Amino acid sequence: MTASADIEGAVRAGLAAVAAMPAADEHWLEIYRHLHAHPELSGAEVATARLVADELRAMPGWEVTEGVGGTGVVGVLGGGPGPVIWLRADMDALPVQEETGLDYASRTPGVMHACGHDVHVTALLGACARLAAHTELPGTVVAVFQPAEETGFGARGMLDDGLLERFPTPRIVLGQHVGPVPAGLVLSRGGALMAASDSIRIELTGSGGHASMPHAAVNPLTMAASLVLRLQGLAAQHSSLPSPPVLTPGALHVGDRPNVIAETAEMLLSLRTFTSGSRETMLEGVRRMTAAEAESAGAHKDPTIEVYDSFPMTVNTAADTDRLLATFAANGFPAFPLPGPITGSEDFGAFATAANCASVFWYVGGFSAARYTAEDWLGLAREMALPAGTESNHSPRFAPDPEETLPPAINAMVVAANSELARG
């Protein structure tokens, strides 16, 4: 089959998958819009957790526990003979000022569901309702609504609060993430799916003074500016690796007056890596270059470096991933294996690692399929290449299309759950 035929088939399958699914239930649209309008930051998902618990208790059969690992909510359905599966959704929002212009845009200044966790919560609730309609569930479903994914503390916090001891142990953990790809499209891969991530805080200390006498000071701003460029060279040095590390400066805080040389500068960096060796090499390089920059500038105090908000790699169990991608395809989804891991990060994998069980994480489309050409589909399927101008996760203009996104997102979770329960 030619590449063009593959594209045409994918487009037809994608449009057909969305068209064949039931229209979005108005209840779930209302839940989604409410969550989007009322985002809560990591660890503060109090109202979100209350809504989740209330929705689960309104469904038949769900046993609900609140306050797991902070604001986490866990529901258990079934309990008969058969496998135990966990379905996970994250609940937290980001410190981002929304610029979507939606009539249900965030009502909390400076806080936004810019990563689609409102889609994840709504889709899992919709799937829980569908699963509760089973008269005899062939196994046990544990729905895990997790706080604080964005900081990397959420999954670990729930585990530290006895998640594995208090609830049935899973055979497999399943999760999904909405992305700026066509609604109905499913993307995943066996093995490494997402990068490990570390946040890095660097404080450079100079000698403050008057802007008219820079010779009498050590300017931390010029140190920081030079260091940013040197660190970009460190990342470029490893660009020939099959899965190269990514080092991105995200913030630089120094001074507040044009005529005052500040005493300190703070830099915030994001590091993404795909092997433990690469991670250690990059962190050592950051430490070495930072120390050298301070020394060359004549700083009188050593810089400080803090590594925080660390995420492990997300690794899918290969055989289970291949089976689920085939199951999605058999149920009308255009489902593609990604050609390689992506540089986003997640703490989802902590659950399966702690339980020593299988796990599969996949991406679902969040935007109307009509936005994408056949060439766009090819780029997504082959390289995860987004069309120019696409607003991706963490953008203040990231706005999934709920009417088209929620039906396939709910259905994907139900299809995966039923497939795993049916394995016996």
C-alpha cells in the first residue's frame, strides 16, 4: 500500500470513528466546562475532588474513598473473579493565564487547565458511568483520580498514603492524555513513551552596585545571560544521539531597576532525558558550566543548584501496548504506533513500577478532525509532527473541542478497560 493510500485510509477512519460514536452527552459537556472554568493548582484540587467523588457516588456500584495522598479520589467497582485493572486520570491545572476567549474560560486569574486534565477527569468519569452499567463485571476496576501530576508529587503521594495496600492490586494500569491531534486518533508505543524530567534551579550570586559603576560590581545578569547560551551548547553537543536530551531555559529572574546591579540571579531550567546515563551527564554538565561561569566572572560566592520536581520515564509494556493498539483499531479508532518516545513527561509510570505490573499509556486527539489535512495526518502518524500554528499543551490558548473530543476519549477508556477485563 502506498503512503498516500495510508493517509487517505487514516483520514477516513478518523472521521468515521468520530462520526460513528454517540454525540457528546450534555452532562459530561457540563462537567467538562465546569472543570475548565474552575481549575485548581497541584495539591489544591479540593473542589475538583469533591465533584469527582459526588459523581462516582451517584453511579451504581462504586465504592469511593477521598483524601488519598492529599486530594486524590479512588473508586472501586466490581470485585468478582477476574483481573484487577486501574484507570487513572490527573486533576490539577497550571499557573497559566488563559487566553482562549472561551465563554467557559477559567474564572481563576492566573490558573488554567492548559494541559487538558479537565478532559482526562471528564473522560474517566464518563467511562466509570459506562462500566457501572455492566450487570456482572468480569473483574475489578479501580478508578484513580490523581492530584499534583504537574509537580511530579501526585502519584508518589498516593502510593505513600497506602494506595497499593488499601485497594486491590492491579494486573495492569491504563491511562490516557489528550493532545493537539485529531479527535478519534490514538497514538502510543511499547517501551519508552515519554522522557524523564528534572526541573533545575540555579542561583548565581554577584556583587550588587550602581549601574554607573559596573567595574565595582559583579553583575549576575551578565553571568546568567552567558550561562544560558553555554547551556544551549551543552544540549546541542548531544543532538546526534538517537533520543537526544532536551535542556530548555524557562525563567530568568534578576533585578527590578535599570540603574541597580542586582545581587543575585535565579534561572529555572527544564531537562528531559531518555536514559539514566544521559541524565547524569547533562546534570554534571550543568554543574560544571555553572561553576565555570561564576569563576570566570569573579563571583565571590559559589552558585547553588537544586534539582526538583523530577519525573521518571514513562515506559509502556510492549506486548500489552501492541494488543491495545490493535484493539483500538478493531473498534474504529485510527491507532498508530509512535516512531519514538516524545519529550513530554508524566508521573503515571510510578503506579505500575510500585505494583510491579504492566502499564499502557496513550494519547487521544483533542481537536476537531476537520482542522487537519491528509498531510497533517501523515506527519502525526510518522513523526508526531504538529501542523504549523498548532496550540499545544501548556499554551494559554490550548482549547480542546469537547463535543468531538469527549466521545472518543470516553470510548477509548471503556474499550481498553473491557478488553483487559475480558482477558480473564
